[in-house]
Amino acid sequence: MSARLLSTVAALAAMAALTACGQTTRTTDTSAGPVAPNPAPIQTEQLLGPMGSYETYVYRHLATLRPQLATLQQDLAANNASAAKRDWQKARISWLQIGQDDQQYGAFGNLGGAIDGLAAGLKGGAHSAAFTGFHRVEYDLYTSHNLHAAQADTAKLRSLVSQMTPQTVTKDLALTPKSLDTWVLRCHEILEDALRDSLSRNDDYGSHMELASVSADVTATREMLSVLGPLIQPRMPGLLSTAARQLRTIDARIKAAHGGTAARERLNASVSAALETLAPVSEVIQITNANT
């Protein structure tokens, strides 16, 4: 059995285990501490500070990402494939540190999906005109080895990223029930995407950088827990410390994951454990009086 297939089987097994325990995670898993009895609902005003902090975090990473994409465009124009691959990897990490955004649980709606979407489900797959963004450029660079296509697709990616202005980010991260619920879910869903897509290599179009991707996802998860921590702590004492310990374990196991199948399985198990801990976040943060 190939290493890629073994990795996929291990990730699917971890997801199956997570699904099987999903009905009991919030009531029987006490590692993160019990939920405070009748936790006080959170007023939308209490999320102004956390949301503002997260928006600042997004802008900071976008300010890093944009010149990285410009450098990628320049190296593609110079037909420097090896430099372009390094450029793409750096830009990809900058984007992932904002948090995986596959549109389903992303913060940026259709735009996030266009920037970070997969070819799966599209008519024509990787050849579909609807397949855009980071993974389209990855396919050009690593699978089809078509630098001309990569130039055009990078130009499209830069155009998409340029649309992430303060106005559009504020609109997507609005204080509405749908937007708030989606945003809070990211405490859990960023790592779930890492397990489902990156560790299974379902989102690999040739770069084989799934371990670096998961490391960036951990960074994004830490940021979400940091900005929401003051609201989580009184409602579920112990969750933040448990999650912090589990994220450190993931970091360590990412470093060890080059050691073979057993090491990758331990990494998958660590991500699954963190997902169990993070699952109640959206439940304990009960939002009321959000503007519709």
C-alpha cells in the first residue's frame, strides 16, 4: 500500500472516530473542564473587540501575502520555476495562517472559495474554468508544469486577493447571526479542514506541503482561541489550557511526521483529539440580540 494511501486511510479512520464520538463529546469529555451551568448568553457588543482583533490579524497577513504573490508573478515571468514554487509555498502559508477557507465554514464566502477552493465536484475537475486560486496555481506549477498557465492563474489569484479590502472583510465578518456563528465555528473547522483535506492529501495538487499547511492551520487556530479566549474561559474552564497543550503536541508531531506511517497516524490522532476539545466552542458561545 502506498504512503499516500496509508495517509488517506489513517485520516479517514481518525475522522470516523471523531464522528462516532461526536454525540458524546460535549457531555462526557471532561478534559477541558465542564461547561459553566447555564452560561450567560453573549451580547453582540461583547464580540466587537474580538472581531476587531481578528480583522487586524487578517489585514496583517494580507499585507504580507500581496507582495509575495507579486514576487511569484515576477518569477513566473522570468520562467524561474524553482523560485516560483518557493514563492507559491510562502504565499500559501500566509493565506493559511488566516485560516483555511473552503467556503463551507470559511469567513469570506464566495471570495474565500474562489481563492482557496478545490477542483473536486467541478465539471472538468482541474481543467474547469471555475477552478481558481491557490490550488489552480499549484496544479500549474507542480502537476502540469505549465508556467504560462501559472502566470495567467496567478494574475487571477492576485485579482481575487485584491478584492479582500477592509470593506469586504468587514461585510463578511459582520455582527449578524449567520456571520457570527460561522466565525465562531472556525475555532473547530480550521483544524477539521486540516484533517479532512490536508492530512488526507485531498487538497494536494503536487506540492506535498501538507505538514507545513497543518502547522499554519495551528497558527490560525491559536489566533481564534486568543481573541475568543476571554469569552470561552468563564463558560468552559479548562478548554483553553487543554487546547493549548494539544496544539503543542500537534506541533511536535508535525516535526516527527516525516518518520513514516506510524508518526503520521500519531499526528492524525493528535488533531482528532484537539477537534474533540474544540467542538463545544460554538455551543458555549451562545450569541443573542445579533442584528439581522
